[in-house]
Amino acid sequence: MLKPEPSNIFAPRNDWGVIALRCKQRVNNYQKYAESVGRIIEEVTGFNPFDATKYRKRGLTEARQLLMVMLVNRNNRSYREIGLLLGKDHATVSHAKKVVANLCETDKDFLMNYCLIERKVKAL
């Protein structure tokens, strides 16, 4: 009876292309979801959260913060991944959660916009 030859652990794997393709598809689906949430935020607030990420006008900043919070609440992505989507870091995403929570408590108009956006995002 023939013994099977031991597999070479140093042999190149041929399934890396498949793994890379799956990761790429997952990232593309996530980006499409983030863009659709961004469109909803733009409808409600009038500001596109993906425009001028270096600009700190209040409306743009709030739109970006809303996008970050919606992505944190609806996805199992890390703060780092969400921040990279907008060219920010994980601390900015954490700060955005605190700011949005504070604005919801103090500003009635912001709370109405937040609830409207959240309802539309749930419908996606």
C-alpha cells in the first residue's frame, strides 16, 4: 500500500486569488452601502458627507458625523475601517458618536433630522 506524500507547507497556495476576490467584493458592497447612506444624509441635511473632507464647516462636519454614527450602528465594522472611508482615524469616529449623542439631547432640529435619517437607513 502506498503512503500519501506529506504536503509541502512551503508550496504556494493557489486559492489566494479567490480569497482576495471575496475581500474585494465585500469592500465594494460596504462602500456602496456607505454611499447610499451618504445620499440619504445629503437629502435630509443638504450636505454630502463625502465632499471636502478637509473642510470644517458645521453642516459638512455634522453630515460626516451622522454618516459615521449610522455606519457604526448598522455595521459590524471597526472604527478604523469607518474612519478610513472618510480619510479620518478611529478617534474621530469615537468623537463623532459623542457629539451626535450630545446634539440629539440639546438640539431638537438635529434630533428630528437624526430620526428621519435613521428611519430611512433602516429601510435600506
